[in-house]
Amino acid sequence: MKTCPQCNNVINNDNADFCPNCGMQFAQNPMGGNSYNMPPQGNAGYSMPPQGMVYDSFDHTAEFDPKDISDNKVIAMLVYLLGIIGIFMALIGSSTSPYAGFHVRQALKFLVCESLLFICMGLLCWTIIVPIAAGIAYIVLAVVKIICFFQICSGKAKEPAIIRSFGFLK
């Protein structure tokens, strides 16, 4: 078994040419032994995965210890199910867990978006279109929270869709 020097992923196949987690290329030296080459760089400086391999830049699962994920999975679920109460429970219950902390930060982004929607709806409640649009946006956020919940069930740490595209929340 070999270990990727970039992401520390353990690779079961000793003959692997690329890390299945981060896409780093393993090349053989003419003198024997392994040398490591980064995948080709794109025009924005992001590393490009090998052909046929998909790399999700919003998936941070590899950054967390698998034991931390399994120990704090249920607490991370609470932040999406219970809203602000779940955030407080996660902060109290596992304040030292990077995995739970990641999901607390993502849930706080949801809370900011929901608060902004509530303020806009409150200020413009005299119009008909704004409350309807805000209601639809609340439904969309609820669906994204459900998706996040199921990603936690499978042990993932992905930035939520839609929320990750808001530049002011980065």
C-alpha cells in the first residue's frame, strides 16, 4: 500500500498511477522508487484531475479524520435538522471536532440566508411578489438542507449547493 504525499490518502493498489482522492500523479523514477508529479495546472491555478476522473472542489471530506467523521456524524446532522438549536448543541457537544465545526459553519450560512430572506420579506410584505419569491427561496433552502443531511449520513463534508455560490458568505 502506498500513501499519497499530497492528501495522505492510503491507496490499496501499489500499481496506481494517480491518487483516487486528489488526482496526484505517481511516476516511476528510472532509478526505481517513486517520484510524485502534480497533475497539470489549469489556467486558474487549480489542479486538474486526470482524464476520466472527477474532482469536486467543494468536497472537503478528505480533510477530516474518518474517526472524527464517524464520532460526530449524528451531531453534524443536528445542525441541519434543528437550526439554531442544533448549532448550539453541536458547539457544546463537540466543540473540538473539525468535522462538526465545518457543518456548523455551513449551517450558519443557511441561517444568514434565511435571516436575509425574512428581513426582505418583512420590509416588502406590502408587495405580492416578494413574499411569494421568499417563500419559494425558503423551500429551496429546505431542500438543500435535506440534501446536506443525507450527505452527512454517507459521511461527506460538502459545501451546500446554492449557498457556496454566494460570495459574501465565503
